[in-house]
Amino acid sequence: MSNPLSPGALYRHKLYARLARFCLTLSYLLIMVVSFSSPLAAAIKKFSESSVIMITVYSVVFYAGYFVFLFGVTVYEEFWLPRRCAPDRPARFLEWLAGIKSREIRRFGVFFLALQIMYLFIETYIATWWINVTVVAVLVDLGWFYRARLARMFPHADEPCADTLLAQRLIRKAEFAGFDIQEVRWGKLPDEHALPRVLLFRQSGKTLLVLSKQLQSGYAAEEIEMLLTFEIARYYLGHTWKRLIIRIVRIAAVVGAAKFLLEQTSRAHGFATLFDIAGFPLLAAYFLIAGMSAFVIGNFFERVFQRRADRYALIFTQNAEAFLSLMMRLSASPATELRPPAWAARTVLGTDPLWLRIQRARDFAQNLTYGNRQ
């Protein structure tokens, strides 16, 4: 049995697996556009003229083909990599495959529902379908954003913080920034490999501070305090509402770009109408390209927000040593890497590489020391 992957190697493998998934997804869509989509739609149309039945049968065949086309990447990312991280864990491929089957059935249900709604809008409101799709997508995304931000730790935040010294220290730090915290709890993230974090939110008129349970594994009080300062910076600098605006603009831009490209090129590919189901792979390819472009631009703003939060935390705490200690501890997590690939740092990552954040903290510490000597 080979040696286990280090956290940094695991993170790098996952990055390349996601890049491969994007490239294969785009390849599958383009292959469908060029070769199989129109014959498939024509074959389905021979059996039924109903648009609902056509979309249903087409979506089943399309999704099944997509699953098979990307099955190798799925095995690599979700079965082989976890096994390399824990080689002593028994490999139960059939059990994993059964779990994948259940998950893919649920994903297909979401995909099928979204496809039916989108083509209902395209067929019924040909001039304004993209506005309706944008509104629905924004509402769904905002719901997901709320769930990802608050609810993913809140249902598991049922353990009060028994370390009274730590709780009082965090409460005093928050009070100094203008937050009146009534309770400190431990919460469990659904992903055990996610980076530890601290959340501030209100419930039933009380301001709660939730610490992820990963922080119980050897994190110093100064490091937890630094994470709290990042969360305070998010409120103080208005990052939440700025992120919401960026997400809404990004969704509208993606749908608008896909709509424009589809209108310009659908007839050139042999699709008679916009709501021809055979043209779905073309529309999906435009969504994928526009979405990835918007994702890269959004991550640029995320990195800007993170740099401002880092600077706020360093100025607020005047404790560069705790910042450096926290960054080095985070570098041992499988959810990040000290020096990720340059292409990932500029595109798919929403934070600067840890080595760059460490360098800025060291520069801050040197400037602070020089200023004190003056």
C-alpha cells in the first residue's frame, strides 16, 4: 500500500480533478451539440410531440451520458483520493457506488426540475425568458447563500463553550468592536475537512458566536481570536451585502450572456427555435463558459475582501505573531495549501495563497516594529 497523501498533495489533486471535470463537461456538451443532440431529439419526437415528454426523455438520456462520460473523474476524486488519504480504511467500491447512485438520482431530480422550468419560460415567454430565469436563479442562490453562511453550522451548534476563559476573552474582544455577544457555542461543520471558522449571527434577539469544533484540536486562544477578528471585519467592512450584490450581478450577467450567444448562434447550429430541446447542450455550454468567467471575476473580488479583512485584523489586534501562527496551522489542513498552483491562485481560489498572506503579515510586523522604534 502506498503512503498516504499529505494535506497539500490532496488539495492539489482535488484542484486538478476539478479542472478535469470542467474540461470534460465542456467537451461533453460540445460533442452533444455537434453529433448527438439533434438525432436524439428527432428520435424522441417520433414517439411523442409533447414537449414535457420530450424534455423528460431527453434529460434522462443526457444526464446518463454525462454521468458515464465523467465517471472516471468521479472515481478518482471521490473514491481513489479519500482511499489514498486513509490507506488503512477498507475499500468498499460497491458501497461507494450505491451511495453515488442515490446522490445522482437526487441531482438528476434538481437538474430535471430546473430544465423543465427554464424551457417553460423559453417556450411561454420567448422575449423575457432570461429575466424570469434570472429571478428564479437569484432567489435560489440567495437561499443557498443564507444556508451556506448560517444554517450549515447552526443546527449543530448545540454545545455551549465550557472554556469560560476563552469565551470571556472572545466576548470582550467582540465588545471592543461593538458586538454584544450573549452566548458562545461549539458548532460542527458538515465537511470535516473544511477550514475552521467563527460565525456571528443573531437568533431570537440574541447575538451568538459559533466556533467550529475543529478549533478544539490544539488551536491557541490567540488564533481563535484572530478568526473572530476576520468575522468582525466582514461586518465592519460590509462584505456580506457587497457579496450579495456581486452574486446577483453575476447571475444576471451569466444568464444574459448565455441568452445573447444562444440567439446569435442557435440557427447556425441547425436549431429552428430557441426552445428546441436539441439546443440545450449549446445553451448549457454557454452557461458553463459564462459562469466560469463570472466565477473567476467573483473570486477576484473575494480576494480583495480577504486582503482588507487581513489588514483590518492585523491593525485591530496588533498581533502579527498570532496571524502567522494561524496561517501556518491552516496550511496543514486538506482544505488549503501553502503554495497552490499559480493558475488556481489567480482563478478558482477566493483567497490569496497562505504564503502571500504570511508575507504581508511579516511586512506588517516589520513596519510596526520600525514605527514603535521611531
